[in-house]
Amino acid sequence: MGFQTHGVSKLAGAEARMPHTTEIDVIEVLLPDTNGILRGKWLPGSAIDKILKDGVAMPQSMFGLDVWGREVAETGIHIETGDKDGLCRPVPGTLKPVPWSPQPAMQALVSMYLPDGRPWMLDPRHILEAQLDRLTARGFKPVVAFELEFYLLRTGDDRPGATPRTVFHRESGPARQNMYSISDLDEFAPVIQEMREAAKIQGLPADSVISEAAPGQFEINLYHRDDAMAAADDAVLLRRLIQGVARKHGLKASFMPKPYLDSAGSGMHIHASLLDAEGANVFAKPGSGEATLRHAVGGLLEHMPETALMFVSSFNGFRRLMPGSYAPVSLTWGYDNRSVAVRIPNGKPAATRIEHRIAGADANPYLVLAAILAALDEGIEKRIAAPEPITGNAYDLGAPRLSASMQEAVRLFRASDFARRRFGEAFARIYAIMKEMECAEFERRISSLEYDTYL
């Protein structure tokens, strides 16, 4: 898939609404890596025409970096290959101003291609694109929305291992929750309003803002989009926006899935439905919609254990999957039930959709969505039967559990024929290696609790 000329016009249109490029100090080129961490370059504003026309060269091995930004030699895509460059093309529609930047700046997402124009299939954006192409060929168009939870933290204590303090940290007194608190939104209105305004400037379809289930935890939702790739782009850029605006206000926004064991973790919930060629929601069609929905759910649950590593991609993320925490722990589904992994929200029949509740807030949106769409597609294609929906508390029913640890999730992913078929042999192998090495790094460390207990 090459760079489309209509994309240049979209990018150029965004530029036309900005000051002349001589007034722009920096063009920030953003390449989301395998872990969903933004890599890239800062280029002078005068380079805008070159970026649009020629793209930007960056090493193909960017997709073999671990979560600490280090080369994972075991992937075999670093210096032993000559560390060749790929060509990063701007994603249409993503050249936007950076309103929180201290200097006049614009940013653009990019995606990597080989010198001959083929997609570099270790780029997670291309992994998602392959699933979308398959759905398109089968006459389906996904409609997708992301919800992102995060903590606002105080800054100033950067000691290694120090417990972060939320903006509502208390040294004493009873535990504070204050779920859906308007007063908490009011207290941080300048920060939240600036996030909303920045989203408008960047064209991100931000919807509701919620004070979530723990002190200092918030959620910003994105509107449903019938362009699933754009929805994933929005999620990547919204995370950056939230962090950038928070930093401007002297705060830190964290998408760490479980910063506190005794408080709610932060998730990334994805709402998804499918339209047919006539634009009708296939989950809501009279006569066949319920069966199609159940087959989609069947596919999601059947392939969930072997793809859990794409949803919960960090060592810390598995700490979030705790019973009673509103994070799912079992292979379950149900109607309007927040204790299950796959929830069917209440609403008008035409809006019938799946809410996938597994992913941690730090996961790569492209990989999360790719795994969801691949599994529900396979469920529909193979007519995989779903179990009966759960009513009541799924934590108490003894249902089959999700992977309890990153080590188990890595093992299941590495053994998965489904992952190799749907995401490619090279990606499946390299992703498994990277996450094995990440596990090993944590296992090599002695915790402070071990010292306190055994020294």
C-alpha cells in the first residue's frame, strides 16, 4: 500500500490553516513502536514539503526495541541485518498543531514502508490494516470507539521506586474513591478543559470526561468512528495529548495499568460493531443479528488466551486483572455486565455492539484492535459458539481464567497458530521474543519486599 495523493492534500490542508512554515519551529514526526511508545524525530519547520513528498528515513529495527527503548538482539533485525532504514510516510489527516508545545510546532503520525514501497509488516499499523483488508473483502466495515483511563499524578518525587502520588493524595484519613465526582472535575477544570480544547484543535473526536473509580483517575472517551484505523490513530494521539497538557500544568498523566494494588487499574476499553455493504449493523439485523453477535463473541473468547499478550502487553498490566476490580479475569461475556471480559452494553438495537474490556491503558491500540477484529472475524466465519452469557458477578462463578501472568501469556502467544496465521510469522516470532526478554528482565530483579523479608 503506497502513500495516497489524497493524503497529501489532507496534510496540506491542515498546514494551510497554520501559520506559514517559516513560523513553525518544529515538525514532530511520530512513529508508534511495537509497545505503543512513540519514537521519531524533530525536524525543522522548513522540512514540511520534504516530509510530505519524500517521507522520513528511520531504522526498520525500531520495531525490535523493548519497552525501555533497548535493542532486543534476539529478534535478529538489528545490526546483523546492517540495520537498514525503512521509509516512514505521513498518515493522511494527522499533520496537526501541537497546542501544548512551548515553541510553534506541528506533529504528524508516520507509518513505515520498505524502500520498494511494500509495508514493513512489523509496523503494528500494518498488522491492523491487514485485518481491515480481510474484513473489507468479506463485506464488513468496523465501527470502533476507544475509552482511555489514566491517573493524574503529582511530580517532584523522582526517587527510584518511590510510590507515585495522585493529585488527591492524602497522608492520613479514610480511603477516598469519589467515583463520577463532579467536584474532582471542577478542581482540575483548567487541565481537563485544555485537554478538550487541544483535542478540538487536533481534530480528535473526544467525547465525555469522567472522574473514574480511584482518586486522581480520569477517563476520556472517543466517539465511534467508521474508520477503524483512524480510531486507533486517535487513541495513540489522545494519549500523547493528555500527557503533553498534563506536563504543561506541572503534572504527570500515567497510563500505567496498575500503579496501586488497592485502587482501580487503568484500562483501554474498545467498543466495536460491524456494518455490512448496505451500512446496516450486522449485530442488529432482524433474524440473524443475535446469532452473528454470539459467533463474534465465541471467536473473541476462544482466541482470548492466546492473544492476551496483545491486550495486556506489560508486566504490570497483569496486576490489573484482579477479581472484584472491574477488570475482567475470566473468559466470560454478558449483557450490561461490567464483571465480564466481553460486555454487550445497553442501548438501542441499532447500536448493538461489543465492549472489549481486557486491554490495559498502556497497550498498543493498533495491536489491541487487530487482535479483536481478527478474533471476531474468525468467530463469524467459523460460526464459533459462545457459552451462555453471564448474569451477576462473573468473579464468583469459577469460569475459565485469563492468563494470570505475563509468562503464561507469552507461552500461549508463542504457541498460537492463530497469531501466526493472522498477524504473520515474523511478527508473531519477534513479538514473543521481545516479551520473553521483558519478563526475564523483571525476573532478574530482587524486589524491595524480598530485601525487607529475607536480608
